[in-house]
Amino acid sequence: MVTSGQSVPLPSHIHYELLLQLLEQQTMATVYQSPQLRRQTQELIITLRKALSQQRQIEETCKLSNVAVEYQWSTNQPLERFSAEM
């Protein structure tokens, strides 16, 4: 449960955008002649788009509940915060 004054850590949107750009521009260009790899890459792109959409739903729920969202840029960020609180 989120307590008062606590924010919800979520990945920064740039993480999704970078992965999508890599997959759409470079990976697809490399695997276009292989139907199986192309299909798997397309499925991965769809999955990432769904993940970003689901994250936006979480953000909207937080907004409606007056819960702050804290965008994370690395996996070290939360660990540093938790160790500083201990």
C-alpha cells in the first residue's frame, strides 16, 4: 500500500522509446528477410507498446488518487534511496 508522502517508482518513458526505436529502426531492418525473426520482433514491439500503455494507466490511477509518480532512470536509484532511509 502506498503511504502518504510516498511516490510510486516507475520507469522513465525514455526507456520504452529507446527500445522501440532500436527494434523498429535497426532490428527490423536486419531481420526483414527472416519471417520468423520478423514476426518475433513485431510481437516484442507490440508487447513494449502494451507495457507503456499499461504504465500510463498506472500513472493515471496515481494521478486520480493524488499519489506522486517518481520516474526512475536506473535500477540503482531505488536502492540508494532505501539504503539512505535505513
